Amino acid sequence: MLRLLLIVSAAALIPTLALANPSKETEENDFLDLVDGEGHVLVQGQGVADVNSKARAQGLQFPALGYWSPEGHCFVQPAPGDCNGVFKR
């Protein structure tokens, strides 16, 4: 019974963890964990729009797992600097 409860709980929580907030950057350590994930691809660009455009060109899955930049540039318009995004193949 406990095993079934754990499986059901995990199945309910995992999809919510995989979706990135489309208007907020992921915390640095959480983002680095995403980068190391199997089947994950790091894409860099000038702001989130450029990152998404490059990810689409590579045929990666949407939505992104997360976005991050050292200076908080991902969601600033126009983007003043680099942004990183992690996507699944």
C-alpha cells in the first residue's frame, strides 16, 4: 500500500517539477542540476526569445526545463546579455 502511495505521489509531482516558469529564471543550483540531466541540452542566446528560437531550430522539446543567466538578463526586453535555457531532446 505504501509503495502504491509513493508511486502515485511521484507521478503527480514529477510533471510540475519539469515545467519552467515562463517569466522567471530558475535558481542557479537548480539550473545546474538540470544541465547535468540525461538527455538535456543547454542552449545559449541573447534573452529568452533568442534561446527559444535556437532551441526550436534544433528540434528540442518545449517548454524549456528552465532558464538562467548570471545577471538576470533572460526576461529583460531588449535582452542586455546572455541567457541559458535547458531543453529535452
